[in-house]
Amino acid sequence: MSAPIQTQDIVRPPKEITEALAEIGSATAAGELSKLGIRNPHLVGPTPRTPGATYVGPALTLQFMPKREDMYGAGEYQDPERQLHRHVLYHTQPGDFVVVDARGDLSSGIFGEMMLTYFKGKGGVGVVIDGCIRDFPKAKDLGLGLWLNGTTPNFHTQTNLMPFAVNVPIACAGVLVMPGDIIVADDDGVVCVPAALAPELVKKAGEHAEWEEFSRLRLSQGGDLRKYYPLREDARAEYEAWKKEQAK
């Protein structure tokens, strides 16, 4: 196989951005991104395999292609460094995700316990794969967030895939993910936040979260759904008064 196709390392967002997005969660992120013009930020397919986990971080990307034997053959197993899926992990810094376009393949295990142990040891927090991993009984105990299409006993090139490129734009579960985009993943699913839109998303989602807290309170007290969700204009003065009271 030719030399690994790679770009330079990613640009990571400020910590305050990732912390704010973690408070927002995937559902609000998806809703507010739609208002900012991003119609399809939800990676449909990978589902949470670590329930209760919420992680946010920049994306390292790995692209797979259909295997072609003249480009990826038996010799790949004799020299581990020719196994390109290892190379994406070498870029790992604390707080990173690995996001993998595995073409929805349900028979190829992209990573196993050893690779994921290395990723965790480097400070990685989450893995999103439009495909599978192997060694799940041990991998689930590593403390990583795992969003997957499934699991398999097969290793990554035992079937129909070959790793092709690292830190390039990928189409993961039908969504364009750029290296350095911010992943917001929780029990609702996985959302890709374009890095350039993250500060605006944090601002808009923060405003949404404030009035939603007020609306939740009023609805729990028997308030009118039509008035309080979404917040109607004739409820805004009441909301502003509540905000001032909370600030005291």
C-alpha cells in the first residue's frame, strides 16, 4: 500500500467551548444548529453503548474504503505500521474523539481492546464509528464513550474494508465531519458541530437553556403549554422578571 494519507494535526477548541457544549447536550445542539442553517448534524446509526455518558471533544477522523487486494493485502499484517487505523490514534490528545467512516459495515471490527486501551491511555474520551468494534466485553469497561452501529468478533480487515486516510473530511453516517469539528455525544445520539459555528451555538443554546428552565418550572406548576413551550411573547415579561429574581 502507498504511504498513509494524512493531514496535519487538528485545531482543538478552547476548553470553555467544550464545557459549555457538554452542558447543552446533543438534543439542544441539534435544534440550535438547525436554526443556524445546518440541516443534518445528527449521525444516524451509531448508538450509545455506554449509557449515561456525555462527552464532547474535537474529532480525529479515519476513513475506510472497500478493500482492494493490490492496495491492502496479507503484507499489512507483517508490518503493523502499515495498518493505517493505528495512525489516527497517534494524534490523540486529552479530550479527543475518534470518528470513523466505516461505511456502515457490520462485520469489520475497526478497533479492539488493545487499540482502545492505547487511545484511553493517551487521554481520548470517545469513539464514534459507523460500523463495529470487537472485544466489546472488555472495551466497555475502559471508561470511554462508545457510539457504535454494533459489535463483531472480526478484526478490521478480515472482511471487506481497508483503512484509507487519517484526518481528512469523512462522511460518517451520512454527515460530513471535518477534522477538528466538535462532537457532542450522549444518550440521545451524536451531533457534529462545525468548529466555526461552535461559539455562536454556545451563545444561542445558552439563551435557549435559560428560558427552557423557566418554562419547565411553569409547566410543572400546571402552566399552559401553548404559552410556555415554546416561550410565547406574552410570557416574556414574566420570564424576564423570573431571571432577575434568580440573579439576586
